[in-house]
Amino acid sequence: MNAFNRLLTGAAIGLAVSVTSFAAFAETPANMLVIAHRIDDVTTIDPAESFEFAGSDISRNVYSRLVNLDPMDLGAGYQPDLATSWDVSEDGKTITFTMREGVTFHSGNPVRAEDAAFSLQRAVILNKTPAFILAQFGFTPENAMETIRAEGNQLIITTDQRYATSFVLNCLTATIGGIVDKETVMANEVDGDMGNTWLKTNSAGSGPYKLDGWQPNESVTLSSNPDYYGGAPAMERVIVRHVIESASQRLLLERGDVDIARNLNPEDVAGASSADGVVISDELKGRLMYLALNQQHPELSKPEVRQAFKYLIDYEGMQNSFLNGQYTIHQNFLPATYLGASEDNPFTYDVEKARELLAAAGVENLEIEIGVREAQERIEIAQSFQNSAAQVGITVNITVGTAKQILERYRARELDVYLGAWGPDYPDPQTNAGTFAYNPDNSDEANATGLLAWRNSWDTGGLTEKVAAAVTEGDRDTRVQMYLDIQEEFRETSPFVVMFQQIEQSALRDNVTNWSTGQAVTSAAYWQVTK
Amino acid sequence: MALVEDNNKGRPSRAPFSEWFWPAVSTALKTLGSIAVTLVGLLFVTFIIGRVMPIDPVLAIVGERASQSTYDAVYDQLGLDKPLIVQFLYYLWDVLHLDFGTSLLNARPVSEDIARVFPATLELATLGIIFGVVLGVPLGVLAAVRKGSWIDQVARVVALVGYSMPIFWLGLMGLLIFYGILGWVGGPGRVGIFYVDVVPSVTGLILVDAALDGNWDVFKNAFSHIILPASLLGYFSLAYISRMTRSFMLEQLSAEYITTARVKGMSEWNVVWKHAFKNIRVQLITVIALSYANLLEGSVLTEIIFSWPGIGSYITTALLSADMNAVLGGTVVVGLIFILLNIFSDLLYKVFDPRAK
Amino acid sequence: MAETQTLRQWLLTDTPSSRRHAKLSALYQGWLSFRANTMAMIGLWILVVLVLVAIAAPLIAPHDPFVQSLGDRLAPLGTEGHVLGTDSLGRDILSRLIYGARITLYIVALVALIAPVAGLLVGTVAGYVGGWTDTVLMRITDIFLAFPRLVLALAFVAALGAGIENAVLAISLTAWPPYARIARAETLTIRTSDYISAIKLQGAGPLRIITKHIWPLCISSLIVRVTLDMAGIILAAAGLGFLGLGAQPPSPEWGAMISEGRRFILDHWWVATMPGLAIFTVSLAFNLLGDGLRDVLDPKAGE
């Protein structure tokens, strides 16, 4: 921390010498990457617990995983990281990873198979939010010590049944697959918490960066790991500064106070792109914007009504106005770029068609409540929908609340209509298929709050079985066709109106190269960035 | 007069207290007792609000994708299975041991969070009140002395505009003009990004820390960031302080002893400052103390507009994410400040104001 | 009447013929001195216009405030058909401001009814009954006073859910304690007066004394305070709207409009500026009026 202070002081003095007034254009030091980003969603940085966007960014740069995605070639899928190779047993249930030799943690401890086993066991045993990603392979806190084990330089994991190998490995590229330093973590254990309390605010990884500090709602500072096995990163410091307002981020960028602004709204992107020395980088993300109709509602559960709502969205109008450049029309539950994602978007804004469908269903004077969280673009989508619905005589009342308020009512099956976003948890089609189109028990008692289909009381009309079959299919092409079929049926019959897929627009100073926010499959990476 | 920046509330009751005649110890005990009762009441109300809020603290922690078993584990861990009153008593017990618990959302002790965010508010409020006093008091005195003149009219308009301005809007416009267009001041936040953590944190007040360290670049930068929000807050307390000063002064100037002094041929300067002003000092300090208390309570909207990591925005954020330990901790601190400043001004009255005896 | 004396002369008489005459006369004289106060009259006129605008909103608004036109979004000031431009969804800002006046007036009226009445009740009871009741009630008042006001309002709205009615309740909840203090202070001075003792001797019960004799005496100081607080109420409501906890979309509440517009502040500044000016104008009008009223009703405080 002291060296860091000195460096910053040096930078500050250098800056003060070159800058004569507050208004003058400043430039960030050549070896430092400064990012303006909203990081208020970070609640913990323990890889076994972290599940939010900004937290995943930290993890991706601090913790190496067994297999990982290359920011320079995300389309190539998972690549060796701490594991150099893996073998799958005959029955497809056991995978044996061979660990990379000579890699060390930031603490200087060697990275061993034992650390890898500990990290995965720990994630399963702690059973925090993202634990379901591992639990779906049959790992439980009770059996974790047997199903995940180290032998010499090898890590051996045994799943409860055969799964597509790509499915298992894709899941290991998620944040929860981060490998932690067992010795350091256990040295900080309190009351048998496996170091959870300590790791919430500290790091023990082997990735290209180490964490210098995380000030909640203020900043995250990382410094490069000179001993990183893949070579020391070009950017020796990375500072992520929490800036809420889009306008503030833009001003900071235009003034050269930051290198990258990540949360500009369409108007500020348009404004910033005309500024000197600023370029815009677009990346298709995995987040989908959708409307969900509660099937407990007597009218909304009619097939014609579900269909009618799909014609009541002004897809083009919104895409070309307030969502301009940041969302693209997408009407399937698998985000584009995912394995098996359908590109068909058959629905258009057609008030007449909707009116006919509603008349056929005998719906009159419908009044419904739509829950939205207080994010401006969502409130605007809701208002646009309200406007369209009014034209066919449907009264829509908008309830805006904090994310948590609205979510709670959604999970309790209380909302008529929910306007929300869904982002995939790991880069495999199962991540969305398993929630949008999978609901084995639709009863209230099942309380399967994690499943979107359950939250909307939708029994999936037989899709559940098809989803279950697709996830164990070993042949890639067959699997793709299965997902295409599921999506086609889902589009027509489901109570979900999938509308848009997100495009993340980062505004960069034009000297920044190789920036990657991870597209639809992962989070932002800093180590390949140069200036 | 904006909600948070309201300076009018809590005018001290001027009813004479018979307690004044009791032994000092008894008074002190009583005061302490009433502080304790008020604080516990404050906590209780906050606690109840936190519990009836339709935000599930467990959900706030585990997020929307957690499995039921994860959810249940956190539910028990938070002690939510116990009756409300038991939870409250547990909480009180911890507070008595100066343990405000851990923030549910960032996994740090609440006391640590408050120690970080409070100095930010303190710095902003202090600078704001300095503006308010330095400009507001002379303006008020002048307006009273030149009653009905153009100066009085200007003072009146300045104050009324201050009372009427939505601070969040003025803040936005100020940022747009002075930072966005003119570039005269620093942007949102306490200090430019390269100046973060440059000087060792001694007091938590960046201006003071920078001065102690002799690092004038940091000082300059921090000052460029604080000047706009502090001026805004200063303007709002100026509005209030100048009006109150004016009316206190008018009361004095119409008093008989002033007429006598004038008749005696005392210079106007002496009449105004040595006599009239001297007599309103105690009242004025009360007004300033209350104004300061209101700024310290956290000017939520100002802090939000300027991304100022102060206690107002801390409590607000915590509230909206159901982080009740943080809300309770913040409320105690803010409530305590308010109560203490109130008691301070009450005491001033009792000690210095002859009429209160 | 006109033959012997004009109405004006009758009102300005030095020798009132009845109690009612005296009251009317005093009111008229107050009005005269109020009318001489230019700034207060400006405030009054602004408010009269505001009320008229709110009543006649459907007649004078050039557009439906809710109709969207995504093609015409963010039109600048002076665009044909949209004098004050359009917002993010292409709605006419002027029309939204006009309809928003209704919401503002609605909020102000409700809070001005609820908070002072609650404060009056608590304050007079505490002051008149005294003893333990007084201690307990005043302690509760202190607790609410010690709360950061916006935080209390926020907490309340967060607990009950966002919406205009809840915002009104929340603001009232934070606004009543000062009224309670004023009412208590007035009660304390009145309670011991000979006048009240005389009524007591006539056998009047506490309820009757409080409602018939103490309340009327407290009201004039409360009215002044309420008028002066109106601006604060408007700003508070706008603040809640700004934080997304007041009126719900698509309602054209002014604070919410600023909040929507602040995203475009750099390139489309008018979207946030116009509602800000509206809030400022109205709360300034209330302050001007309140200032003038105080001069009339409570000359000592103003001078």
C-alpha cells in the first residue's frame, strides 16, 4: 500500500506539473487504466459467494480458474488455465484435470491440485448464492469431500450422472470456479467459516491482478501480478471508480480523467462519440429484457392473450429511440452468440393483430399491474408498453420500486406482469433453458423461486422434459437442434415476451486497445489491455 | 427550507426550566437520561420501519438466484426467526457494547463504514456553514440596520430564492455550468481519481489531511471538488441565517437602551456592533448550531447529485437495499448529533441569556 | 348603505357596531396592508394563476400529457407544436407541466391539512394536560425531530410503497413535530391566562376548552407557519419524486420529470430545467405569500 501511495503521489505531482488549471485536459499515466463504472452492486468478492456484475469483473482478474475464456478470442470457448488438460471417463461421470506446474498464488504459495479441490469443495459446502452452479452436478455439502478430490497433481471430480462435458467445463469458467489459496484462506478462518468473512473483502488468488483495495461505493484498485504465469499485464494499476451518473462519467472521460466509461446512456454515447479522442466499443451482452405474464391471472393465462402481448411491444420504436445502440431486438430466451441460440424474431408491433387476439379471447376492460425496478430504461419500456396497451383498452398500472422490492413480489408470484432483465450465469444454453422453460413442479409448495417459469406459474406445457433431455445430450449438433426446437415452441406458447438483448457500449479514450467486457459469456478482463 | 436542508425545525423551547435550580448533577443525569430515551426511541422506530419494509433482507443478501437452502441458512444466521422484540433487544445490547453490527451488503463493520462516510459529510457541512455564517450574518445585520433600503430588499430576495430552490436541481445546473461547460470546479466526488489515498488519512477530512501533509496539490484538487456543493449548502444556510439575524437585530434596535445610546451620541458602528449585535450572539449561535445540525444530518440530495460519499447517501443507499444494520447505525449517529447540538444551544441559553433565568 | 357610507368606509370604521363588524374591519385592514406589499401580491397572483391552470388543464394544455411519440423525442425549446420541447418518450413538456400543477397542488393541500392538525392535536394536549402526558408526547416529538427528515420520509415510503398518497403521509409524518411545539408553546401561555380560568370556573371541561378556546387561538400562528412551510413541502415532494419514490410513471410530477430529464442534462438541458423552474416559481410564490402574511398577522416576527 505504501509503494502504491508513493506511486500515486508521483503521478499526482507529475500531473500537477503538467496541469495548470482544473479545466485543462488531463491524461491518465501510461501504465494505469482508470475506469468509471457503477460498482454499487458489489457486496462480496469471495468467489464462492460473489454473483453480481461488478464483483465478477474483480474476480475474473484476480482469480485464475481451471479453465477460462480468452478475452482476445471469446468465441473459442473454454481454454486451459490452471488445468492444462483433462480426461473424461468412459461413463462420462468423472473428469480428471491435470494442474499447471510452477504457478504461484499472490502470497507466493504454489498452486496445487489440493487448492483447486479445496476451492470447489468450499464453494459447495458454503452453499452461498452461486452454489447452484456446482450443485446441479450432484455435488452436495455432504458428498463434496468424496466427489471432488485431489490426487498428486490431479483434480478428480465425479458428477451424479453423465452431462455434456462442455456443460461442466462451461460452468467452471464462472466466478465460482475461481481457485483460492487454501493456506492463506484457512489461516484467516473464523468460527469455521472457511475464510468466508475474510475473503469477502480480501483476495487470495493467482490471477493477473491482485486486489489492493475495495472501498464500497467508491473504488476498486488492482495492481498487476508480476509473476503471473501468462506474463505480467501491461497495465500495472487498474482503478475502477464508482460513478453513478452517466453525465458525470462522460465528463470525466471527455476531460481525460478516466480511460473508460462503462455506463453511458444512449444520449451520452452519442455526445461522447463526437468528442475528440473518444471511441465507442460495442459488445453484445447476455442480458435479455423481457415481460413475464403471471399465469395465475385468469385473463393473462389465456393463450390468445399471451400471444396478443407479443404484438403490443413497439420493438422497433424503442430500439431506435431511447434504447438506441444499447439494446437490440431479440425474441428468444437464449442470447445471441450462445450455443443453439435462435435468430428468429417473428413478432412486430401490430396493434390490430393484438386487438383481434384479445377479442377472440373475450377480454374486455383488463386492468393489470406491472412491476418495474427503478432503472430509467426499464421505466421507459414500461411506459411505452402502457401506451400501446392503452390502445387496445388494457389499463396498465406501473409500480416502480427498488430492485429488491419488486423482485420479492415477483418471487412470491404476486405481480400480474413483471418487466425485468435476465443475464446468463455461465456460458451454456442450460443456464437460460433451465429457468425460462423448466419447471418440474408448478405448485405453490414447490417454492422454486429460482425458476422464472415457476415465478410466473407456468407449467411449460411439456418443455421441461425437453430441456432435461437437451442438457445430457452429448452430440453437439443434436443438442443445438434440440434448443432450436425448444425456443421455437417457447416463442409461441410461453407467457414470456422476450424483447431485447443488451449491447454494452463502452466509451474509451482512443489510445486504449484490446478492451473486453466479456461479451455475453463472461466479465471484463484487464490483463490484455494496452495503452 | 428544502426538506433536509430545513433550518427551521427544532427551535429550542424557551420555556424556563425549573430544573435550572436543581443541583447540576441531577440536571446532567436527567439530560443523559433523556438523550438515552430519545435515542432508544429513535432506534426503535427505525427498527420497526426496517422490519415492516417490503424488502426482504435475506433476499437482499443472497440475490435472486439463490437456492432455498442458501436462503434458509442466511435467514437463521440473521436471527430473523426470533420474535421482533427479542431481535431489538439483542441489537440494543450490541449497541451498548459499541457494536453496530456488520453491514449486510458490504461485509464490513458498520462503525468502520460510518467512520469513513461521516468525515465526508462533516467536511462538507462545516465548509457550508462557514459560508453561511460569514456571508449571512453581515447581510442580516446590514438588512436590519438599513431596513427598507435596497440592501434589505436584496437580502430578502436572496433569502426567499434560497428557501424556494430545489437543491437537487440547482446542484445539477451548477454541475452542468461550472464543471461541464466552464470547467471551473472539480466534478462529482470528493477528490480527483489520482488524488485518492495520496495523503495519509488522519482526520478523514481531505482538506485537513492534505494541509497536515503539506500536499497542496491534493488540497487544491479537493477544494475544487468541495467548493460547489459547499457553496450550495452554504447558500441555503445563508438564507436562513441572514433572515434570523435580521429579525433578531430589529428586535434589539427598537429596544430602549439603543435609543438611549444613540441619544448619548454613541457612534452608529458602536451602537450596532458593540450593543445590539452583542446581545443577539446567543440567539445567533443557537440558530447556527441548528443550521449546522441540519447540514450534518446529511444533505441526502446534495450528496447524491455530487456523488459525495457522505452519511446521508450512505443511509439512503442502505435503506433502499434493506441493509438495516447500516441504517440503524447511521440513524443513531445522526440523531445523536442533532440531540447534542440541541442540548448545546439549550445550555447556551441557560447560561448566557438573562431572560431564560 | 351606499347613501350613508361606502362599504370601504364601513369596513374602515373606528367605531365598529358589532363584534362581527369589528372582525371584518380588522380583516379588511389586514388585507389593505397585505395589498401594499408588492412581493406578497406577486406571490398571490402566481398562486392564483397556478390554481386556474390546474383547474383548466384540459382546456389549455396543447397536447395530451401522456401521449407518446417516439419519433419526436427530445425536441428542443421552441419546436413547432412543442413550445417547451418534448421529453424522452416524445411527450409535450408544457402539457406535462400544466397537468403536473394539479399533482403539486394536491400534495400541498393534503399535507397542509394533515400535518398541522396532527401537530395541533399533540401540542395542545401535551400543553394543556401537562405532567406525564406532556413528557411522553414531547419525547415522541423529539424522537421524530431527531430523525434526518428525508431519511424518515424515505423509510416510510420504502415501507409503504411508492406513490403520491404515501409520499403525502411521509411528508406529513416529518412535518408535524414543529407544529406540535408551536401549539404546545401557545397552549402553555394561554392555559394560565385569566381568560381560561374564567371559562373553567363556568364549568367547561378540558375537551371543550381545548377545542373551543385554545385551538382558535393557536391557529393564526400555525397558518403563518404552514404557508411558510408550503415551499418546503413542495420541495420535499419533488425530492421524493426525484428519487423515484413519489408519483409513479407516467404521472407528470415535476420532481420525477427532473429525475427523468437529468440523464440528458448535457445535450438536452431543457428536459430537466423546465420542471425545475416550475418548482422554483411555485415555491417562491408560497414564500412571498407567507412572508407577506407574516407581516400582516404577526408583525413582530417580520419586523
